[in-house]
Amino acid sequence: MSSLNERITLHVEVRLRRSEQRLKDAIRAVLPQLEAHLKATGSRITNAAVNVPDSDPVLQKVESILLEQENGATEMVIPEQHKLCYHFYMPHRAEMSAGLFDSGGGDGDGFESVVPANHWLLPATEFIGLWENLVYDEGLKEKLLKFALSALSFSQHHVNPNVIACNRLLLLHGPPGTGKTSLCKALAQKLAIRTHNTYAYTHLVDINSHSLFSKWFSESGKLVARLFAKISELVADKNNLVCVLIDEVESLAYARDAMSSNEPRDAMRVVNALLTQLDEIKSKPNVLILATSNLAKTIDLAFLDRADIRQYIGLPAMPAIKFMYRSMLAELMSAGILIREELEAEDAEEGLLTSLAERSVGLSGRTLRKLPLLAHVKYTSNGTLESHEEISLADFLDAMLLALDQHLRERNYLRQETIE
């Protein structure tokens, strides 16, 4: 066991500039200077971006460098026997599109009026930095990434699923606003970078669950089958890794034993169709199913049984909240809205950031990320867009505390109305 610990892998994700169309030549040119640059940064590193010097003409091919440790630790001293694993990539500029899933015709069932799925080619510019800015308990993201890589490895090695069960189905469940959907997208982006030597292309298909219910009797099950037939077109190419995201999966996989006699029979057909399609597509080694749910108790047991991992994603704890606030304040400083100041020094003096984080416990990540905007609304009273005056950190933290207090009052008021 000790020998394994001594060989900790340090992943080096290198994003090349879009101008470097000849990827292999760019890698050959960058690698020696990159090795030297990383060694020059010192032996102690953190999971963070590494500054790239503008003075080096070769390293100018590099857009960014991200260091990540395999064990998920946030800081460590690199041992002499460390292993560097490089991942070079260029993000795709194309934004989300219906693409393959916009059939464009019309047969009267309403299937084409609402796009049944959105499609990205990964790694995508839209998801850059998403993984790093999602904050959970230490090791949670690494656990999900390792599961996905292990599941894909089993399928690549043709492990008999009748001997060892592996459906490549991951379910994230928990209260709304905890970042489950974002985490699935970030995981797919991370897989696109880490599996670049195995798959030439990585696709993310985000299913719009509500679009798969037809106004016509018995048609919804057919819509599910039709959508998965189109996904199978992507999966048929072995050079593709296809990540299928089913958001709010309880819409499609509602527990059949909880359906009342008045429930439309079409709802049961949808569950049956989904389970059938999942069983069929799992025979393909290059597909991973990611599902999220706010109401896991309402999901059909047959779907839950197919999930290899059922991971609860809860509300952020105090350390995670404080990290999120630090990243948001740093972003506002970088954007020129706040005066550049040392966050640690300000917190040491007045403890405003710590107080803000402590009072924010119990709020979702989605709510927390709205507070800087609400605080800015409270602070700026002149009502003009042209003001270029930067705000001090202390003043803005006071405004965030006021915005937080107002949000908590409004939440309590809404809860009282609901009870009454």
C-alpha cells in the first residue's frame, strides 16, 4: 500500500490556443518548456491554474495549465517519484445546439415543436472552469470521476456484465440548487479531457424530459424510443464517447407502484420505454448515463436498481460556502467592480467574510451565487450604468450581509404564507 501512495499521479491539463490547429506539432513544441516551467514553480503545489509566462514564445501556444492531484488533495509536497500525466486539448467554440435531435419535420404529435435534447461537442468553451468552481465535500468530485473512468475501463476491456454488473449509470440526487446538473456537465467535460487518447470525440446529450410527453395517447413511449434511436447513431461510432444527461429523471422514471388508477397509462409506458432503452444502450462500451433528481423517493425502483452509484448532493457546508464567496469576490475584483484587496487580510481584521459564510449555512449554491448581484443592487444607488468607481471589499461585504438578511426574511415570509 505504501508503494502506491508514493506514486501519486499529478494530472496536467493543458489548454492550447485555438490558433494551434496542428495539435501534435504544438504538443511537441510545448512539452520540454512545459516540464521546465512546472519544475520551476517549486515542489509544493495546489490544485489550481499555473500562470503561463508571456515572455516565452513557445509557451504562448498554451492558453492555460491546470494541475490536479489524483487523490483529490488540495495541497501537498510533490514526492520525488511523482508521475506527471499530460492532457492536451483545444475547446470547441460551437455552443449548445439541437443538431442531430432537431428532426425538423412534423407528424402531428408535437415532437418537433420542443427540442427533445440539446447537444454539445466537448470539451466546450462554455464549460471551461465549471469543474474547478463547483465546491463539495473533499473527494466527492474525484470519486465520481474515478467511477466514470473505471466503468468505461470495464467496458473497454469487455468485462462480462453477466458476471460483474456495470450499467454505467450514475444518479445524483438531493435538494434543488445544489449544482447536480452543473456537476454532470462538468464531469462530462472532464471525461472529454481525460479520455482524449481513447476517444476522438466526446458528445454530451442533455435530454429535455418534459418534451417526451405527447398529447396523443400512447405516443410518449414512442418518443422516448425515437430519441434513443438518435442517440444510438452517435454511439455507433466507436470514436465517440457519448454522455447522456437525464435531468429531473423522476419525470421519466416515476415510480410505477405509486401511480394511481387515474394516472394516464401513457406515464407507465414512458417508464417501461426508458428502462428498455437503457438496457439496450448499455451493451455499447462508449456511453455513460448521468441522471439527476430532486425527488429521489419518487423514482421507480427498477431505475434505482440500475444505477451503479446513487450519490446524495446536499447543501454546501461552511468551508464550501466560504470558498464560493472567495471565488466570487475574486471574480468581481478581476472584472474591475471591486478594488483589488487581500481577502485574508480583510477577514482577519473584521471577520466579515467568515460571518457572512456562517450566516449563509442552509442556503443552496444557486442562492449563494445570486447574492453578489443583489448586494451590488443595494450598494449602487445612483442608477447609472456609466459609473466606473470601484467598490471597497469591506463596503461590498456589508452590502452582501444586507442582501443575505433580506433574502432570509423573504424566505421566512414565503414559508409562513405556505403554512397558512
